[in-house]
Amino acid sequence: MPTCARDLLVSQSLIAAIKKRHADVELDVMVPSLLAPLATRFPEVNQVFNAPEPSQGLGLHWHVGRNLVALETHYQQAYIVPQSLKSALIPVAAQIPHRVGFRGPWRFGLLTDIRLPPKYKALADQYASLAYPHGQLPSAWQAPTLSLHIDTENQTHLIDQLDLAPYAEVSTRPLVILCPAGVQESSRQWPIAYFARLAAALIDQGCRIWILASYKEVQAAEQICAALSPSQQEFCDNLAGRTSWTDVVDLIACAQALVSNDSALAHISARLARPTWIPLGASDPEYAAPQGDQVHLLTYEALECQPCQRPRCQASTQLACLTHLQPESILESLLAQLKMQAPPVATAEAISA
């Protein structure tokens, strides 16, 4: 399976398509150990195995495949999503007779059913096509509705462990989660100052804020908290660097709304059917962005270069696709979803004052 969280979540479409065609089949997946807990939340999955990291050697990948033989797993078919030699080596070592995947370097002879990447625009449809003969989705194809398991016991534990007791105020203070990081490309990073302005306006309107980010992105979360007044900070909980993937799933399930970059956290929110707002920037809304009735994809369509899909902006306007998506573009519709009236959004100067 894919080696990053966002692609793993997108590839759930393949798992769901296989399950749709073969309801009685037990599906096991193999992903890098850091993503394994997230894969356990897929309702279609029976068992999760740890895969070597892509940077690790061919010998270890072969050894992992041989371990599957020792476990007497007796798999009949493997779907290999990454297009690398190493990922295709594991099912060969595991003696799995039918091995399906896309064409990639040095994979001839390792795959028994090798496919050209299909021309479907959505990455989820490209992955799902592996489940069908010749990579052709049915003419009446509709993307499956995807979900994730929620662990209510872990929710309760987290609220206590992370000192989130004010969550009990949710009846009077709707909970909005902000995910200000989760992307490596500057062309997909909504300005941190905009997250701060949105947080201040939501708190002033009566919302509680949780900030979710990884340990690598603590600084971005701290910048948002620092921009709030002392009274506003009482209603903002910074959870950056304090959660695992499974914790994130259970915490997002608590929210009434979520605002995120185009990241794995936005996909998790969409899987949980939470109202989700995503400033896209350079991302193509039809390629790998989250989908669903509760997903609001925000784009600045006045630019000819958008969506460019480039990691860095090369236009003279310098990230106008993101900077023109002001907090007001999210605040009004988000509060309407919460049945609240939108107040004026504070300027950056007012927040800093």
C-alpha cells in the first residue's frame, strides 16, 4: 500500500472496490509501521502487517515476503499500489500467485497482471481500477462511500489524558478543529496568519478550537495560539505533537467542523462525514482532494495558473491562489453550518494588539 498517509487514505477506494466485488473475501494490507494504526481503522480490512520503509534494502523486503510464507497465510492475490521494484518484490517472495499493479521500473516478471496507469482523473478512481479486469471501471461506476472506525473508549481516554474537559461545553460552544500543517509544499499551505484570524473570530462567536498537527509542525500551532488574546486562548487547545494517527481519528470525530490544508487530516474528516473546509491552493480539486457531501473545496478561480499542481509557486502573483482565500470565505459558511451569525473577521493587526 502507499507510503504516506494521504495516499493511503485515497487508496481505500481500491480496498472498498475489492470488497464490493468480493464481499466474502478477507482483505489484509501491508503498510509502513507508522501508518499501520491508521489502516486498522479501515472497516474493510481484516489484518494489518508492517511493511519495510521504502528506503530500506531489497533484502529486507524479500525477508518480509518470506515471513508471510512462514505464517502460512496462503494469499491468492496481491494488489501492489506503489510503483516501485521493492513493493513488487514482497508478494513474489510470499509466493502469491496473482500479482496486480501498475507498470513501474523493473517490475516486469514480478507482476502477473501489469497495468498502464489509467486515464481517470481522480487518483481514487485510478487505484480502484486495479480491482477490475483490464483496469476498466464499470460504466455505471460510482465512488464508494468510505468511512473509518471510531473508538469511543479511546475518545474518552484522550479527553481525560489531554485535559480536554471543556469539551463537555460542546452544547454551548461548538467544537471546530484547525489543521494548519500536514503539507510539505508551500503551494498547499494556507497562511498561518489566516488560521489565527479564523480561530479568533470563531472563538469570539462562541466556538471552542482544537489545533491538530504533528510533532514536526508544533511551531505553526504555537504561532496561532500566540496570536490570540489571553481570553481567547482559554478556548483554544493546542494538541500539536501530542497525538497518534488513531488518536486523530477519534478526536476529529468529536468535532462539529474542521478547517484544514489539503492533507491527510482533511481526508480523515471527510471519511467521518464532518463538515470540512479546505483551501486548495495549487491542488487540483478533481485529483486527490477529499470528496463528500460535507466537503467544501475552496479555490481562487480568477487565476489562469490554478491549479498548477506545483510544489512551489512560480507565478508573479506568489501564492495568490491561497492568499486570496481570506478567512471570510470560510467563516460565513462555517457558521451557517453551525447555525450561527458571522461576526467581522479581525485583522492581523487587531489580533496582535
